[in-house]
Amino acid sequence: MHAVRFHEHGDIDVLKYEEAPEPKIEANEVLVKVKACALNHLDLWLRQGVSDWKLPLPHIVGSDISGEVAEVGSHVKRVQAGERVLLCPGISCGQCEMCFKGLDSGCRGFTVFGVFVDGGYAEYVKSPEVNVIPIPSDLSFDEAAAVPLVFLTAWHMLFTRAQLKPGEDVLVIGAGSGVGSAAIQVAKSVGARVIATAGADWKLEKASALGADEVINHSRQSISGEVRRFTAKRGVDVIVEHVGAAVWNDCFNSLATYGRLVTCGATSGGEVKLNMQGLFGRQRTILGSFMGGKAELLGALKFIAEGKLRAVIDSAFPLQEAAAAQRKMESGEFFGKILLHP
Ligand SMILES: [Zn+2]
């Protein structure tokens, strides 16, 4: 089959479109012919090399995958050849305490497609049967690939971690990112008021179209100043954050009393200062969040099928142009998901 692999870590030019062996399935696995694979920042970090993770090389990244079932193993009962499916990105052991609680990403054996197993930058990928989900309603392959990681992450952040309630005020940092565009919709779907930030006016227009009630251009406006204005100095109940150091103080100062800040990343740096008086005196909570579980993805997919949430797609590239697709992601000039078509 054709795949995009890297044999060493490095810049975009280590990505090679080449022949690779087709995956061989075990009895409990399914072979999927990939129709679309969405990019994530994770792909870029894996290509550059994550210090604590030793990846098998050569390696195929890609965590968000949709396609058609090509072949099923002898123990597979539920999934059939020819089905239109998407893959739940998180792979966990299925038999530990965390897995039993539905907290898949807390499993010690947790990984995702494209990390310690090959991912979707290829014509075929293999998956455990338990990760294979039928594509709901008339969703296209592109839409199905654009949903999983960002919606299950946003769902886990807002509901499981921050315990968002209807009517609360939510600040979403980085509306143009995959998680940001999903978080705006997930928060709106339960009747929250959403304030979204981005660094460009064209992104803010798109954020408003997705349902954001108020917007802040963080390249020329103060986030905490605008939040004070929008909330009559009260602050917001929940902040969805993945930028880290660059926005930390502004975010912390935007939290209402009893506010919760939930973060799933630190793209601008992970070392921050914490004002303890502001933490205990205002009874605020800081929450870490990492991906999410299969049950949360099924929850989001119900809303997707009903049209209450929708996949946000920026653009699509042929698989052999994966380097151009990653370059676009690095540039920041996108809104929603960037897709590859094998
Ligand atoms: Zn487990």
C-alpha cells in the first residue's frame, strides 16, 4: 500500500510518500480502507519527536480516521466488511479500573492511533474491533474523520472535568483550533453562553457562525479586560484552554468565583506562575484534561447525528501532499480540521 512515513524525527521533509507493507490483522482486529484522515497538532509533535516517547520507526501518524471495512478477523462479530466506519482514536486495555469507569485516557496502557501503533496517513489501517464505530446517519467520510479527537476532547473537558451547567459562561481560547471550534459548539449545545478568542477577525467571524455569543481578538484586545466587560466584572464560570503560558495570567484573572479552568495543552509553554490567594480566596479550580473515552465519543456522535454539533472542515489534501497539509497547520492559517485523502 501507499503511506506517508518518517524513518527519523525532524522537519517536514522527513515525511516520505512511499510503499509500505499492508497491515496484517489479528483475530480480534479489523482492516479499514482509509477514506479520510484528519490532522492534529499531535502529528507534528510526533514527527519532531516527543522526548519521553520512543516510537517504532519507520512510523505512520494520523489519529482521526474514517473509511470502509476491508476485512475482519475470525473473532470479530459486530463489524462487517463493506461497512462505513470511523475509528475511536483512543486504544486502551479494556480491563483495568479506569477502563471499567469509562475513563479510557486514564488507562496505563492508553495510546491513540498514530502514536505507538500506526495511524491513518496510509491506504489501510488496522484497528481493534472495539474501536470501530459505524458512521452515524448520512455523515460523509470527511465529516466522520473531522469529529473524533476534537469532539471527544471538548466533551471530556467541558462535561466530565469542568462539570459545565446550562446557563453558565464559558470562555474558549483559540476558536480556530480543532478543539476550540468543537468546544464552542459543545458548550452551546447545553445552553451555555460562549465567549471565544482568536488572533484574526476572519476566524472570529467563523466562531460567531458556530454560535459564539461574544468574541475577542486576542492579538489586539485584552482577554481579561473584554471578559470583565462582557460579564459585568463577574468573570466566566468555565475556561477551555490549550495554549498555556502565553494566556495563563489573562485566563486566571478571567475566572469568576468558583470558576473552573480546564486545560488540555500548553503549545506556548508549560511553565506558569500561580497566584495562590486568587486560587483559594476565589475558590477557583484548575483541571487537567487528556483526550477522552469511547463513551464520550458516542455521546458527541449522537449530537452530530441530530445536527446539534457539526464537523468543521478547513481543507483537504491528497495523501501524497501530507507535507503541504502539515505546513498549513504549522502556519496557523486554518479554521477547523485539515484532511488527507489516500
Ligand atoms: Zn485499561
